[in-house]
Amino acid sequence: MYLHKVEGPRSVSLPDGSILTRADLPPTSTRRWVASRKILVVRGVLYGLISLSEAKQKYGISDEEFNGWVSLVAEHGVEALKATALKKYLQP
């Protein structure tokens, strides 16, 4: 079995005791960003699995988009990342 050499850790422990690995992250071809994929990227960056610059390059997201995800999760929880709930959580 061949393991691809990567910079940084292969897995991290989350506060709830679960393990997040690079294999759990969404594929690089992701175009449809559902809440479950967004939170995986946010957790991956916040807990040190991947760097922000690596996430931006890999997934083609901007600083504003990522920071928006982080602030929504911090203020309202994971439910705020759902596209159908976006109006409820964003201020005019």
C-alpha cells in the first residue's frame, strides 16, 4: 500500500472525541457546497488538519467565503451553513 506524503498531520482529534482525517475532507472537485461539506473544511482548518491557504487553493474558496462560514458557525451553529437557512442568520 502506498501512502501519499503530505505536509502536516494525517488526522486530528476533535473536541467531541471524534477523529477527522484527510480522507474525510470533501473531494477537490466539489462544486455543490452543502452544510456537511462546509463544516468539514472549517473543522479541518480550525483544528490544524490543513492550512487555510491549502483549503483555499484546493477548494477554490475565498477568504471572505471561508470567514463567513466560520462566523456563521460561531454565532449560530452548523445549521446556519444550510443554504435554505441563510436568510434567517444573515443581517441585512
